[in-house]
Amino acid sequence: MDIFSDPVLLARIQFACTAAYHFIFVPLTIGLGLILAINETRYYRSRDPKDAAATKFWVKIFTATFVLGVATGITMEFSFGTNWADYSRFVGDIFGAPLAAEALLAFFLESTFLGVLLFGRKRVSPKVYMVSAWLVWFGSALSALWILIANSWMQTPAGAELSADGSKAVITDFFAAALNPSVWSRYSHTVVALLIMGAFVAIAVSAWYLIKKRHTDFAMKTMKIGAVVGVVTTVVMLATAHSSAVTVAEEQPSKLAMMEGMYDSEVPPLYLFGWVDEESQEVITPFSIPGGTSFLATGTWDTEYQGLNDLAQTEEYGALDPETAPVNAVFQTYHLMVAMFGLIALTVILVLVFTLRGGKIKNMKWLQRLALISPVFPLIAIQCGWFTAELGRQPWVVYPSTTSPEGVNLLVNDGVSQSVSGPELMITMVLFLVVYTFLMVAWARTMGRFIKEGPVVEAENAATTAGAVGAAAVAKEGK
């Protein structure tokens, strides 16, 4: 088969698989970091040993996930040098700073204060411990910022120029490169999605305890936290999604065309769902809102955007081949992401309403089961959003955006390592599959053991609390 002899395609598939695998643990780390910090803040105020046990429970979940996320992230960074050597040479002058900053300023911050959470409960003051919890979450969010600065530069290059020999991009303005046109819209959109993921995992864990009728006090408290965080972030997601879509419309016209299946220039309608017939170059759907996408992007119903056929005739996008572009794949992942958002919004509203209304969710088996599987919705949405962003910039690995410096772009075919063969890539993919499967099973078993054990109140703290309560009762009777 041709796929086994095409090193470029195999390199793309391998990186896509490792990135998708890595991006299972990143949302959990950043999302659950917020849940952890909120729990510790609650304990700082209440001094209830049950709240301390809840924090300890989430620290264990967070740590196991964090370790696996770090390991899979390192694999991805190594692949820049092994499978994408020419790409690394092209962007090396740009990527060095944000990747170094991510390691020095974010990763060490997160790791240091995670050590405090693991070993410092009895060694630091309650205030320092609470601040450490928030710094762990802040460090994880800061790490995501530096990574997205690098990735966003690939989408909308800035602050650089092409070297005299045309072999690489040379940085001319660090702040312009770091604050490139898409970084803030993409960062806010991504981080909000990750917080939604964390909220839904908290909701699912709570639902499991309600179904099993165990740790119900912890379950209801956590359900409330997850539902409130979920509703707030879901509302914020509307704003960040709009901002991200506007940025795509302004900076990446070919990606917008693929997202909406536009081969010819038109006022783009809004599709709820559909199928792109790539041979006839039309979207097959029973329902669409004429001008809907135009309205969302510009506030008007009649703004025309260029289709793939017209873009391919321009000098900037002449490397684009509409016949081989992954139009239907981008269209489907984008619209599946939007559909998942609808399920996310419906689920979190139901959970919030029936949690706050006298805790009725405790007796609603159907809603508990829905909440139990609900993390699947944001997980699919996150993965689809990532695939939309990366597939949508094909055939470029560094995209020639509307405002990018002249000549600062790179085709995928020009970024792959020339010395890596198809068989070598196949062997490493099989090895990755074996190792990653083992790691996933080990992680899932560890998570299962932690959740089965649940939040355990330490005997010392429980005895102290019981003694304090007993003393108070005696004093009250004496009076």
C-alpha cells in the first residue's frame, strides 16, 4: 500500500497520534488543577478534615495524570528533531525562546509547588499550602500559554523574516512573534475548553459515588463545584469560540473555506451538519442558514469569502490543491466539535439545576448516568478542535496567514526529515502503540484504584475533630 512507503504521510500520522494521546492528559491536568485549588481553598476556610481528604484525593489524581502528560510531551518534542528535522531548522530561531520559557518558567513552577502539595501538608502553613495549590494550576496554565505561543506562530507567523538563503525564519521582534495575531484567541479558547474538561471529570467522579451510594457528602460538594465551574466556563466558551472563529476568518482564509466546505467564493451559510462531496465540490445537507457564518464572523449577512478554487489561483495560496485538500475531514471535525458543545451545555445545565434544587440529582439515576459519561463530550470536542486547527492549515506546516511576513511559510512536504524512511516510521509507530497502550492501562488502573478508595479522612485529623466536637458538647452541658 502507498501509505507504508510514504514517509511524509507516516510522519504526519505518527505525530497526530502522539499529539492526540498527549492531549488526553493535558486537559485533565489543567482542568483538574482548578478543581484541586478550589477544594483546598474550601479546606483553608472550613478546616474540615473531610475537605482536606478531598484535596488529597485530587492531588493523587492530578499527579498521576501530570506524570504521564510530561512523558508523552517529551516524546513529541523529540520527534521535531527525528521526524521533522527540516521543519526544526526552519523554525528553530523562533521556537527556542517559548519552549525554553515553558520549561524554565512554567514546568518548574508547576513541579516545585506540586512537591509542596505531595509532601508539605504538615510542613508548611495552611496559607502556603493553599497558595501552592493555586500556583500548581497557574503553572499548568502558563505552560499551555508558551506551547500555544509556539503553535500559534505556525498558524499566524509574525515578528520574523526569511533568511537571506531562504532556509529558515529569523526572529526580528520577540514580542511580535510571541503576541502573534492568533495567540490570545487560541489560548483563551483552548484553556476554557480544558477547564470544562476538568469540571466534567469532577462531575463524573461525583456521579459514580452517587450511583454506588458512597462518599455522598464528598460527591454532592464536588458535583456543585464541577457544575458551577462547568456552567461559567461554558458561557465564557461562547465568547472565546467567536473570537477564535473571527481570527480564522481574518487570518486563514483556506482554513475557513475547509471548515465550511467552500470551494467557490460565496456568502457562507451556517451548517448544523452535512457531508462534503469532494468530487462535486458541494455540501450535502438538509438544513442550513443562508449567510449564517457570515453573520457570526462579521455581524452582517452578506459578507463574501473566497473559496478554495479562487484561493488556489492567488500567489499566496498557489500551493493549495482543492482536489487533494482534506475538506470533508476539516468540515466534519469542526461541526462535530460544535455538536459536542451543545451536549456539554445541555448536560451541565441539567446537572447544575438538579444539584442546587435540594440535591435532587441524588435520586435521578438517568442524570447520574449521563453525568458519568459526560467527560466524553468535552474530550471529543477538544480533539476535534485540535484536528480542525491542524488539518485546516494543510498543505502548510507554517501557514502563510493574511498578515504574515512575506515568504515566512513552509509546506509540510518540505519540513519532514529526509533521512527517515517509511519502514522506520512504521516500526516506531508500532512500538509507540505498544508502550502507549501499556501506559494507558496502567494509568486507568491507577485512577480506578484512587477513585475506588475515595477521599479518606486521616485518623489523626478525624480524632482531633471528634475531640474538639466532644469538648464543645461537654462545655455546653456544663453551662
